[in-house]
Amino acid sequence: MFVRKIQIETAAGPEVDLGYVARLPVFRALSNSPLEFSRPVTILVGSNGAGKSTLLEALAVAMRFNPDGGFLGARKFGETGTQTHSALHELLRVSRSENPRAGYFLRAETHYNQITKMDRSLTYAGAHRHSHGETVLNVLEEALKERGLFIFDEPEAGLSPVSQMAVMGMIALAARGGSQFIVATHSPIIAGVPGANIVSVEEEGIVSTDYEDTEMVQAMREFLADPVGSADIIIEGL
């Protein structure tokens, strides 16, 4: 375990202009109480707009990842040139037991940009000849060879259900080898990592929840039980 706890240090340092971030449920929750990490895999779930991605971006920057995503270290593939992350990292206090020497920040929004940079390297030459899903699997297969800290923001983007299962298995195996994962996802498959701690970001705060009680699992079960009927209800409600 690398990261033990994160919290908002609102009284520390100069005033920071957070803009929209100050209105996010995740910011209000962390301002009231810290988020502690007790297991190698932590899954963040919740509705769109709760602030899951914003939190992971801030944590990644605080842990010295490239804000655009990629391998931990010397920002080997550079940034896109346009700042897309918030100032939340300036107020984020991270308690850690040790600093990771390896890791990867998978950010769905900028994965294509990272692959473009990797495509120019000898190691990943020809990366764009593969599909989005294939590049995710290829990069993770390489990154997970080392024990490290892995921050994944919606890793399911572009992946088939079978590929999501593969990523879930990769996470589980790497966690057994001493790696730590903090993952935001809307995928019931990715969230199914055995032994993961699932926390839901809600208006009321950040609360631990069981897999079966998550909204995404319940919604998926209901839809698969009666896809035609579910589709009719959804269409009528639009």
C-alpha cells in the first residue's frame, strides 16, 4: 500500500481558486472527512458529475504523475500543452506509507494523446495500428510488470466486456503482487475485482458499499432480466 489516506487541507497555504470543483460532492465530502484506503484495490463509483475523475486527476498530480496520464516518472512522453486538470491537487493532502517507484495513470479522456506520443517511441512504435481497446491492454500489460501505484479513470472506455474482464483479472493479479489500485468506473465488470473496497461518491458524502448494492450493478441486472421491457420504459421516459 502506498496511499493510506487523502483529505482536503482547506486551511493550508494561499487561497486556491477551485471554481466548479468547490461545488462537487467529492470536494464537500473530503472537506468533512478523509478517504482512507484499507485494501490494495479501491473502486470509486457514483453518478456522472460527482467528481470522481476530478479527484483521481488531483491525486495523480499530487503523486507526480503526468496530468495527461502515462507512466510515473520523468513525464517521459510530455503533456498535451493544454492544462485540463483543476487546482484541487494544491489542497489535497496525501498520507502515504512509501513512495511508489513505478505506476501508471490511465485517464480515458487523454489516452489517445498518450498513445500518439508513445507511437513515436521505439518501445511503442506502431501503437496506433491497434484499436483503442488493444492499446489499453498492451500498455497495462507492460505497466503492471512492476509493483506500483495505478490510478485508473474509467479504464473500461473502448473495451469490450471480455476485455474488461481481462483488465479486472490483471488488476486482481497485480494487487496480489503488492500493487495498489485506485479506480473510478461505471463498469460492473471492472468493479468486480475480488476483495476490492467499493466506495460510492454521493451528495451525502463518500460511503462504503457492497458490490450488489451499487446502482450500476442493480441497473444492469434489471436491464438484462428484461431488456425489451427496460428499453420501452427508458424510451417512454424521454
